[in-house]
Amino acid sequence: MAPDEADDSHERADPEKADHYRHDDGTDEIVFAVEEGRVLAIREYRSVEAFERAVGDAEYVGVHEGVADLPGVEAFADDGSDE
């Protein structure tokens, strides 16, 4: 199966890095890391409004310094050069 091809089997026992899920509302969720039984996932919402609905009942607890210190997405962009 191709990396971007949908798999509705849900037979995978445990989440693995790079597993990609799509929710019914169009939100994408991608597993970034699995360690000691915990899962770190990244979620991409279709709009700011969708994000605001999703976190509407959550408590805002501030800025996560570990993430704030990461480089921006431009640091990971393909510049087209063959290194």
C-alpha cells in the first residue's frame, strides 16, 4: 500500500511513527512519536474555526517551551538543491 493510500482496516495493534489518520471532519492526525506508552501526535485542522471548536472546552495552559524553541516550518522546506 502506498504511504498516502487510505487503510480502513484499523488492524494495527499499536500506533507507530508517521501513522496518518483522517477524522470525519477532515482533520488530519499524524503520529510523531510513541514512547513509554504515550503518543505524541500532530493535528492539522482545516480552518482556525475548526481548531477553536476542538479546543473550546480545553484549558489553555500557556506556551510549551520545547515546541516554541523548534525551528519554523521553513527550516524543513525543500529548497530544490540536490545535496
